[in-house]
Amino acid sequence: MNLKLKIAIAILSFIHISLAIARRSTDGVAHHRLVRLHTMLITSTVMLMSSYYMWKRINFSIKKTKPHKSESEISIANNLESDTDFAITTLLPSPNPVGNRRLRLLCLQDVAQALLLLFLFLSHIALFFYYILLGPEPNVIAITALSFIACYAHILIFLLIADILYYSTRIIHNKVSANSVHTYLHENRSFHIMLAVILGFMFMFGGLYTTHTDPVVREASIPMNKFQSSGGNVSIALLSDIHIGPSVGRTRIARIVELTNALKPDIIAIAGDLADGLVRDFHGAAEPLCNLKAPGGVYFATGNHEYMHGNVTEWFWFLENCNITILHNQNKHITINGQKMCMAGADDIYAVRAHVPGHGMDLNKALSTCESDSTNVLLAHQPNAAKVVLNDSNLSKKVNLILSGHTHGGQMYPFVPIVHIANAFVRGQYYDKKTDTYVYVSAGVNYFGPPIKIFGGCEIIFITMNSKP
């Protein structure tokens, strides 16, 4: 390890340790700003190492050429050039045919390397668009950079898979016995590297298609023991993970509001992760939320991003001015279609770690006045909070339905296994027989950061609650 690299590692280590200490000694808005800055620096540090790896691998494929040919073979090949090759030869003159071919080859390599550098550069600056060029609609450069960072992640994963296969078969090939699999991988290594790049862009364009079309409306029917047979059904439209930010703007929000109101729900529930920034930057994008209408009310409970990316107090003021009820470890009793209901909401699990004064998940407080003869619905952003409720005999008696989000269904295919490992519930409807409690986890109406999501991953959930037969 050379001296320059040692100095760079020492400086980075000092910066990260200093920020970690500063995070522990601050709270409120100052804390979340430090968290965002530190997260960005951690990501950038990891990406620097990843980009070096990607540059080496992809550059190997770009520079890979066919075996050297003699001048006589090149001369014969040049005589068989197509009209296009002839035109290039004419436009790029050289004293000899060999020079012409080399010049054309160099030009193609230079262009490919320049495009690779541009791709890596835009991927690296993507996170800066949470601070600059913010407004009611996404900036085209921000959308491009954020899309590229998703493509970057896919390419990196595919390259790692290709390398794992290559080196594992090489070990077998060298240590155990010669095998045709490694021979094939070795001879076609350049092709497999380029295949990883192509697949990365294919997944990116597929994800862009999903996020630039209308969210899917998914319907669910849930029987409620405490519903009065003399009353009617009650419908809830669940919106989770709206993520207003550098890649989600006013046009997208207005369309979501239009689709939600068209369902004519009795109640609208927003289960956290409303925005990824400050009100001053995204109030224009968020304004269509003021048009959400439901006879039983519109309710909001916080997600982790309210504490990571914005000033939660300011967003509370904004939502209250839109006649949206804030369930900040609180509940509200309503009667809709002849059914008694208690709409409760708890602060997100992350709130305690965020060091925001007065915030922290308090399920007992959130459900404190919910009565046993009413149907009680709890908004808890993370499904792991739902698991806490179900594991507590006192709390589970007070809840009939828990509405969550957070997981995004994985958002991108490579991350689907991770959300299954990290969350008690991942997506869709669940029933806990022991407590007679239903849990519904939405994959979210939008996405975080890169405007890329799995097919059918953007969804509005329309739940019809009815009496048990």
C-alpha cells in the first residue's frame, strides 16, 4: 500500500469518525442533516471502490480485441470492407490500411471509455440532487443521475456474480481438475462483462417504465368481527411511501390524488415516508395532497424518512393546513356507515434513534383510548412495528387491522431477498390467527431515490372492510 493511499484512508477515517461523534451529540434538524451528510459520504466512499472495480472490468472488455493479424491479412480484410467501412476510411485518411483500422479502433475505444466515465460521474453525483436543483418537478439531470445509480447497482451485482462464477470455477480448474465450464467462461469473459452492462440498462429501462405509468390499484377484502351487521362496509385507501423528492414531483402526486379520489374511499390512510426533504423545497410538489377527500377523513402517521430527510414539525404544519389528521402517537374516533372505528397512528420505530424531541414510537399511547367495541385500525409505517403489536398480548387485543409500508416490495429485484430477511412482513395481506388481527403491507405508491421499481411495484391499496358472515 503506497503512502498516498494510506493518507487518503486516514483522512476518510477521521471524517467518518468525526461525523459519527457529531451525530450522537445533536438532535432535531441538525441531527438529521448530519445523518444525511454522513450517509452520502459513506455511500460515496463505497462507490469509489466499486467504481474502480467496474472501471477495471468494463475497460477490460472495451479493450479486448481479436488476436493480432498480419499486415497481409489486414490488407485482404480491408479489401472486403463494406461501404460504411470505406466511408470511414475516406473520412479518416491514413498512410496505410493498418493505420486506418487502428484509428477507427482507437476512436471506438475512446468513445466507449468517455461514455463509461460519464456514466460513473453521474452515478456518483446522484445523491447531491437531494440538496440542489430542487423544485415542484424533478430536474432532468437529477432523474438521469438517479436512474444511472440504479443501473450502476444492477451492473455491479451482475459483475460480481460473473466474477464469483469465474474465480470459483478457476479454483476447481486449477486445484481439482480441468473443466469445460471455466474454459468457456475464460474464453467469453469479455462477452459476459458486456452482458452484465446490458442487463443493468435493461433493468433500468424496465424500472423506468413502471414508475412512469399509473400506480396499480390493488383491492383487498377484510372481514371485521366487530362490524355491526346493521351497518355497511367501510373502505380504506392506503397510500404509503409517497416519497416526494428529487425524483417525485407535482405531476406524479396530482395523478395519485386523482386516482385515489376516483375510488371514493370512506377513509384515506397515509402510512409514512411522505417526503425526502424540507417543506420549503417540496411544498409545490406536495400541494395536490390537499385535494385528497374522504368522508371519514385523511390520516397520516410518520415513517423513517420524516426523521431522516426533512423537518417533521414543518411537514405536520403543512398537512394540518391541508386538513389531514396527524396521528402522532394518537387516535381519533369516528363513525362511518354505521360502524364505530378508532383510527390510530404511531411514530415510526426510527424516531427514537433520530433524536427528535417529543418523537418516538409509543404504541400504548397511540391505542390508549381505542375501545373494545370499536374496530381499531393502526397506522405503523414499518412492518416490524406490527410484529411488536402482535407479540404484546395487551396491545394486540386493541388492534384489528395494522396498515404498513416501508419495504417497497424490495423496489429493485436484487434487493427483494434483503427485505424478506429484514422485515417481519413484506408485502400484501397477512392474518395472525392467534390475535385475530390482519396486517396489510403496501409496496408503496412511489419509490425512494432512483425512479426504478419492480413491475407492478407502485400501488394504491383499496381495502374493503366488511362484517364476518
